[in-house]
Amino acid sequence: MVMIGRRVAEHLKQESGWPAALGLLPAEKRVSNTESYIGENFLGYRFFHSAFTARYEAGCTLFIMDFASPSLARGAADAYGKAASLPQGLPEGKITDVADPHNGSIAMLLRGRTICGVFGAGGKTLAHRYLKLLQARLPAAE
């Protein structure tokens, strides 16, 4: 069975490896084999989709959503801002602490076509530390 799978893969001549967005999550202190993908309704919101997540030793979870364009990411960020009652929404390029009405404390960042964040960190210091590691790995905003 494995041999058949390898021959099919060779025939398809496609790249193999992790999705690019998942590869942006920092490896430092990531718990092995905790990576996951949520296709729809991430954090319970219909406008958040295609999220990659990973858990870290401190018990927190980092996530990243890569939208097709900055305007689609901005639209999702604006919808989230309304749902989470953020008077200023999610500003571009700035870590924002959100008291999410359904998920608790989340540190979030909108940058270009990417929305990322940390939850379960138990405090701003750790959440911001991990989010800054992730922010440094993001491509420049378009």
C-alpha cells in the first residue's frame, strides 16, 4: 500500500510538505503533533475559516489564518471587531488584546492578509511574547 502511495505521489509531481501558513508558527516550545486545521467557524465565528493552530508548552494555542487578500482579512477583522465589541476594531500591525465574549482572552494581530493570535496563555506577557515571535515570521504586508 505504501509503495502504491509513493508511486502515485511521484506521478503527480507536486510539492510535499507543510502548508506555508502552518510553517509560520514558531517551532520554539511547540508541543509535537498538536498542529491542526479548522476549515470553518474557527472560534465559533463564520467569518473565521481556514485556521492553522498549534499548542505550546505553556498551555497556550497559537493560530494563523491566511486570507486570499488584505481586503478579505480586513473584512473578517471588522466583523470580529463588531462581534467582540471592539470600538477600534483590529488595527493593522498592532497586537490587540481582546476579551472575546465566547472564548476569553485572546491576543490578536491583523497584518496584510493574515489574522493570527494566541489564546489560553494565562496573561498578556506570555501571549504577546508568542505573538511577537509569530509576527516576526510573517511576510511583509501587501
